[in-house]
Amino acid sequence: MTNKKKGNAFTNNPIVRAIGVQKIVVVLVLILLLVFFSVKSSSFWTYASLLSIMDYTYYLAFLGIGVTFCLITGGVDLSIGTGMFCYALAGGYLITKLDMPVIVGILVTMGMGILVGLVNGLIVSKGGHAPFLATLCTMMIVRGLGAIITGGSSITWPIAGTPEGWTRNLFKFTLPSGTKIPLGFLWVLIAAVVMSIILNKTRPGRYIIAIGSNKEATRLSGINVAKYQTLAYLICGFFTGLAALAYSSAFQSMTPGGGGGVELNAIGGAIIGGTSMSGGSGTIAGTILGVFIMSILQTGLPKVGLQANYQQIIIGVVLLVAVYIDVLKNKKLS
């Protein structure tokens, strides 16, 4: 008596199995959202709207890539939203208020992200604290730190067109004609490809996945769990620093205490893309697709006349559905 394959003709299709059912569903949702907003708003399908979507996508994508590594270990990093603002505020303060070279501001921005990521990783892996609680504490710390560094004032990185404003051209290059090119998409694509290879084709990546799948079994197999758990948070901190640079290049100013809730959009993007909140599974490609959905919602909902409160409700419902799908998927696997 032969065993029947589980699923149906669609899910058992080799191409579908290779891509993943959830990724295909996310792509279809992405297309439906584009069609919906195009029909409902004549200003949505414009070049200016595309640039706006890209502005959101850059920093959310970097945050999403980083937090995917934490989620795959079975953890989370709640400090990435306020951290992004804090690091950008610190770097911008050095450049605009203390007349430091731009490169110094960039190094400080990245350095702070890496340092906080390392601290988060050590607290979780060595201290044994729950990731939610540990990163909630660092979230509050970096929020206050950003206000202390800047004295409570808003910070604007050098504007485009000035000698010091070359960082803005890294993500949105302006041609002599005035046309803006979303160059940041190239950096997001490169980061996604590189981190996909690291996650799926290297020993550290496989160990990170193994930790989320079964932490105790991974430890018993001789793998240094604390080392690779810390590495996941270090990677997250690095990409939070990149997100800070992307945000400071795309938007005019940053206010101390900002960034609250941004981490939920990044985490939501990862979960929509198929990363499991219980750990052990997730892909960078899925995260990028999920982040695009979040960016399109943030750009499209205001264009159809919805107020901010309704936008938050809709985005919250989308995240709730994504979490529910993750729960159902885990029940089927158990």
C-alpha cells in the first residue's frame, strides 16, 4: 500500500514547492494592492508615488532583513525602530551641530547600531533573558539616549545639493535634469542576495536556523548556541544602522523619541513573508516581499483618503492575519 502525497496538485507542483506557497500568495496580494490603489487613486501610479514607496521600503527592508535573523532564532528585537532614530540623530548631530565630517557621522551611526545589537545578543544569549523583555529595555534606553544626545531638538542631515549632502544621493540620486532615481533599491537588492546566501549557504546561517528549530538539540550537537544567537542580534544591529542611514537620506528631519511602532512594520513584513515567530524558518526574499506590502499600504492608504487612525487599524488587521497564518502553519507542522 503506497502513501499518498499530502496537499493537492497546486501545492505539489515542483515550481510551487520551489518558490513556496506563501511567497506566491504574497506576490498575488502585492499585485491586488497595486491594482486596488491604482483604481481608487489617480495619483497613486505616478513616479512621485513610486519614489515615496521606495523611501519607505529602504529602511523597512534593512530593518526587516536584520530582524529576520532574530526571528529565525526564536527571538525578536523590539529596539530597531527607536534605535534607527537614535543612531541617525547621533550621526546627524555630529555632522550638523559639531561640524564633524560626514564620514564620522556615518561611522558613529553604524557603530551604535552594531554595539546595541551586540549588547542585545549578549543579554539574550549569555544573560538568559527573554528577547522580548531584553530588547524592550534597550528600546526605551535608545529612545531616551537620542533625546539626550541632541538636547531634545530635531536633527536634519545635510540636504541634497550641498557638498556634505552626498549621502542622500546614495539612496535617491538626482540627475542634472532634476529627475530622481531610486538608487537605494539597488542596495536593498544586493543586501537581500548577500544575506540570503549567508542564511542558507553558510555554516553560521544554518546554525542560526538550527537554533530556532530546536535550541537544545543544537546545543547537544556541540554547536556554540550563545555565539550564533549573539551573531543574529549583531547582524540585526548592523542593518538597523543601515536603516538609520537610509531614513536620514530619504526624509528631511528626525525628532527625538521617534521610531516607536516602526519595528512592528518591519517584524510584520518578515512574518507576512513567511518567517515564523516561533523560529526555525524564514527567508530574506519573503521578508522583502512582505516589506513591500507594508510600504504600499503606508503610501496607498492616505491616497484613498483614509485618516491615520484608520491606516493603523488596517495595518494592524493585516499583521493579525499574518500572525494567525503563522500559527496555523505551525500547528500543521506539529
